[in-house]
Amino acid sequence: MRKKVTVVGAGNVGATCAQEVARRDYADVVLVDIIPNYPQGKALDLNQAGSVLGYEPTITGSNGYDETEGSDVIVVTAGKPRSPGMSRDDLVTTNEAIVTAVTKEAARRSPKAVLVVVSNPLDAMCHVAKAVSRFPKSRVVGMAGILDTARFSAFVSQELDVSVKDVTAVVLGGHGDQMVPVVSATTVGGVPLPELLSKTRIRKLVDRTRFGGGEIVDLLGTSAWYAPGAAAAQMVDSICLDEKRVLPCTAYLEGEYGITGLYMGAPVKLGAGGVEEVVALKLTADERKMLKGSAAAVREVVAILKKS
């Protein structure tokens, strides 16, 4: 039986995620948006692309949630995107109301689904989705670490003029300017990054990664969508196909990495039940210190939330 995936928000990120999932051809996809005719038009266009790209036209566009009933995974991309000069945290009040509303509707119709949160500020919106859905922590997970790691990997690849396929990296912490690219765990073809680049050059790559989303906002005038959409689709794959991939995601920590009661980016084993395990990664003293600072920054934003 084919899986069923709902993507809430038919904007750039949602539509990209929907197409990436559809191209795998294992799931029916429901694309939801409040704008009349918009998700229907996107679905029609995406289905017609199936004839060219070789996937079945099984995407449905809807302005309501009845069509989403019985979904295996719900991807929440709805919310206001960033504009130049804004941080992800500036969106907290506006997007809290949006994520609350859409999560309530989608979770009620698919009580056994796994929620994948993409809306910013990501870490805080995971708290909102968990509170509203009342799902266990394992079934509410955020997409951030995959995207941040992809950016770090791309920058390393470009700096060294090597294939990005040979770069292994991981980024932990909150999805903000205090994220923690783990240099000690970054390799190129098995060679540790510090053996290939100086500390100064590595620091520049780390800083560019931390502000990578803002760099794109400054260039485009809005948030990125191709990489975020693809990252969310990778999470959907791992859940729907029970791949048990170890991926950097935003998970609810209860003592792991010395952090309790907070959604933070960490390597997790992602399978049919959502987060099956938070994977322990050995960090240097400096990396542990940076992760602690990232956690403090996330708590400040979470503290702004209303009690859902």
C-alpha cells in the first residue's frame, strides 16, 4: 500500500518537498494551502511534471484538511518567510499562530502521523507543534540540521575544489546564528578537515554556514527553498520507508548532550516511528561550550511563546 504524505504550505518550500517526495513514487501527496486555487494549481503542475520525470501523478491540492486524513507523515512548512534584515527569531509570534492552527487541523485527522516541522523559528515551532498535537516527542521532529549540514558541506566542497559526495559533516544546535558545525567530525574522503585547511579558513566556512540562510535572503529577498524542500523530503523518505537513517534533525532532548526539555539539533536515527534514538557524538570542549550557548539562545526564543 502506498504511503500518504501531507505537506502544509504550498509555497516554494512546500512545493519543492512535495515534488521530491512524489519523484520517489512511493506515496500519495496532499498539498494544503489557505489561498484559494493555489494548491490545486501547484498540484496540477506537479502532476504534469510526472509525465516528464517518470512518477505517477498522485498529488492532490486542497484548501482544507479532509483529504489529509490518515497521513503517515505531515510536513509543516506554513508560515511567513524571512525578508532582508529579519532573523528567524523575528517570525516567532506570527508563525506561532499559523503553526498552531495548521497542526491542530492536520493532527486531528492523522493522529498516528509523524510531524516534520520546517516553519521558522524552527526550534520554537517544534515546541508549538508538540504542545498542540499532543504527540509523543518521537513523532514531532524538525528539519534543520540536514539543511545546515548541506550548506557546510557545500562550502567545504567549494573551498577545497572536491566532490561534495566525499564531504562528511554534521551541524548541531539551534537553527540560528549560534548553530554548531562540528569541525571535529568533518572529513573529506576520510581525511579530517583540520588536516586540509587552516583554522582561519575553517572559521570562515563555519561563519558562512551560520549565516547561510541570511546570505540567501539578502540575495533573493526571501528564504531559501530548494535545499530546505529537499532536506524535508529526505526526512520523509527515512520515515515512510523505515530507512533508519542517522540524520541531524531537531529533536526533543531529555538529558542528551547535557540539554533537557528543549528541541535542539542532534544526530538521530529516523524510522517509521519518527525519532527512534538520539545518537551520541563525541564533541570537543569548545564544541560543547558552543552547543551550550546555542541552547541558551533557543530557550530565549521558546520563552516568548504563548502557552499553547
